[in-house]
Amino acid sequence: MVLDVSSPVELTVSEIEKARARLQGYSSMTPLLNYPVLDERVNGRVFIKAENLQRTGSFKFRGAFNRLSLIPQGQRAGGVVACSSGNHAQGVAASAKILGFPAVIVMPKDAPELKIQRTKALGAEVILYCRHSEDREAIAHAICEERGATFIHPFNDSGVIVGQGTSGLEIVEQCEALGVSPDVLISCTGGGGLTSGIALALEKSLPDCQIYTAEPAGFDDYARSLESGERVRNAALSGSVCDAIMTDTPGEKSFAILKRRQAKGLSVSDEQAMHAVAYAYFELKLVVEPGAAVALASLLSGQIDLDGKTAVITISGGNVDPSVFEAALKQYSDEKAEA
């Protein structure tokens, strides 16, 4: 029997505040960065929430640590189980190590080797599966039943969502300190845990800020779901360089928040994502993985007119595979040579 699938917390700003208290001393307050070169490129003001500088290299540590902290002491001996291509895996593994209980991560065989190795290095047991022939959640739930472990969903969990929402609280406070009132927020989106958490944190303080999801083309289930008003699925299970955000359908809890906030969706090609990875390196001095660069890519490709406006965007992770990073830099150099 699975001990727990979703944490019993409400999706409120008050719960995000409680999550921030739990994360105090463990997570980093990531910077909100502004670059004149990017402002000039888009003819507006852009502030980057650099979650690639978070512990374990992505925002995922926030939600994982908060969710694991909510597990009662009497249930911790069985450990936790999670499914992830890498960033949630590392967040859960690091959190379990800090809190002192075992972790098993079910990861796709085609996940970046760097992410697999770093998950193992954090002390987690890694079980690999095939995206096309095996059901990762069925595997995870079987392990939970066998070991009496708690399943940690990567995004459709209230405890995870409010943990990710701590990034949104920081955005609100950082914007206030800078005297900035953003017109637009664009967030890299897979299942929607980060984007919905931020949207929830901004709901009262910045109610007029338009929320956008950013996804890879072919995996734009959020954009299509928001347009139709109901959750839809992607046809493909793999096939994008943006491995971190290739989810099949929006999370039920996160979609409810973003639908209420009247969010809109954007999508970018792999080529545009790779361009953004290299642009971040050469122009912004940031190391970014493709799935974490889609919000930046949406701006660089001119999908939103920012003339005279202010945007906050997320860079959600920096755990880029070296070969992918090399390919992105080469693509960018070739583009410059042809220009």
C-alpha cells in the first residue's frame, strides 16, 4: 500500500510562507538579474530569476525539500520514491540525504548521463526504465508498496507546488526592492509545478501580471490545454532536447491555478532553445540547460512584444549535458558566422 501520494496542504500564499520557513538555511535565495544587452535586444526590461543557481542546479530542490519535510517521522523509515529525468531526481535525492532517509529514483534510460550520475552521487538508488515500453509511475508505486515508501510526484502535489512557490515570493520581494512592477511573467513549464507556484505567490501582490507558460514545440500540452480550457496530452513521449520539461499532460492541481490566473502558452523549437542556451552563456554568463532556456528563447524569438514593458522570466536549471552544451555553442557560432 502506498503510504501517501499527495501532501495534505492547501494551495495558498500562507502555505508558501510556511514552506519558505522550512527551506530557511537549506535553499538559496536566487538572484533576479537584469542585463542591458538583453533589454536592448527585446526593447523592454527583462529580469531573470536564476534558478540554475539554486542548490542541485535547479528550482526542484525547493519543492522536494518542502514535500519531504512534511512526511511524518513515523513514515520516514520506508524512504521516498520519485520519477524524474534528472532535476526532480536530484532535488529529492539531496533532500532525502539532508533529512536522513533513503530515496529511490525511477529515471528514463535516455536521461542525460550527468543527471543520472549526480543523482547517484547524492546517495539515491537509481532504477532505469524505457519511456516507450514501461510505465514509470507503475514501477514507482510497486516500489512504494514493497518498501512502505512515500511517492513524491514531481509536480501534481500541493507540498511540491507551494515549495516551488517560494521562488515567487522572492520575485515579489525583489521586484518591490527594485521598484519594478512586471507586466509579464514567463516561466519554463513541464507539469506546471514551478509556474503555478509562482502564479499563486504573485496572485495578490501582482494580480495584473500576465502569466505565460513556455514549452518545447511538440510538448506544448500546457499551451493547448490553456487554450481549450481542459487538460490535453502530448502525442509523443520523447523527441526534444528539452528533456527536463517533456511531460505528457499538465498536472491537475497546477492547471487549476493557471487556468484561474488566465495564463497563456508559448512554445519554442529545439533550435530556438539551443540558441537561448548559447546566448545565455555568451551574453549573460549563465550556464543553462535547454528545458530551462525556453522562457528566454520565447523572448529572443520575438513571440511577445515587450516594447516599453517589463518581464520576469525564469531560468529554471543549469544541469546541461556537456555534449548538448557543446552542440549549442557550435550552433550559435555557426549562426554568427553566417550572419
